[in-house]
Amino acid sequence: MSAEDKIKAAAEKAVGKVKETVGNVTNDDKLVAEGKAEQAKGNVRDAAENVKDAFKK
């Protein structure tokens, strides 16, 4: 996994967590859902890169 991809995945997860938290505090279900979706997107990016790394070895 390249450093750039790791940073992108971590950023997506962090932004998602912030959105989810703000949504919970403000009772904004749409923002909570967006945050969870963004976190999932970051997790998928991580998983895809881990698969790539496994095949490189």
C-alpha cells in the first residue's frame, strides 16, 4: 500500500467519523449516514490496497 493511498483512506475515515459525530450531536440523520458511508469507503480502500499488497509479495 502506497503512503498516498494510506493517507487517503485514513482521511476518508476521519472525515466520516467527524460527520457522524456532528450528525449525532445535531440529530441530523442524513449527516450520520454520510459519515458512516464515508468511513465504509475508507475501509474498502484499505481492504483493496491490502489485497494488492498481498499479491505483490
